Amino acid sequence: MMFFDPEVVLSLFEKDLQEKIRPLITGPNRKSFDATFELGICTSCKKAASVPVIKIMDDTGNNSVYKPTCSCGNEFKIYDTNSFDGKAAVPCPLCKSTLNIETLGLWD
């Protein structure tokens, strides 16, 4: 799912990230952005979660990516489910077997 209202996007993030993101996506000098929820697996505790991710494009066309950290304080590895073409396999963070991801439908 993609979000376009800057205030809705900001509400997805904790205060520290809101402060970094707000001047980039609001006001007269706002940048183009794409905000989605992606599959994230913590690199440390192995928690799997739906993680808000925002990509903000600068004037040269390069993207800066902002995402929260896990509740344990470590980074999430993000799996871009939009690039899966409807099906994908991701290794289970605990047992290493395959997690199959399949798009069953879309809504808007």
C-alpha cells in the first residue's frame, strides 16, 4: 500500500524519524516520496514485521530511504515485496526453511 498525504506518512514513524522526514516532504521545498509497508526481518532478534519505509527523491534523482529500527534497537532487513512479481521465497529467520510470499489480491 502506498501513502501520499505527508501527515499520514509522518504518523507511521516515531518522533525522531518524523523530525528528519518532515522538512523533506512538507513545505515549499518538499521532495517526491514513496511510502509503503514492507516485510522486514530484524538482523539481530529475527523478528518479522510489517515495516513502514519511505523513499525520498533528491534533486538529482537519488533516493534516501528511511525506516524505523526494531524494538530491540537493531536494523530491519527489508524485502521489497513489490519486486516479487506476486510470488517470492524468503528464508525463515528462525528455522531457515522457506517462507513463501504470494500476492492474493490488491485493494485501494
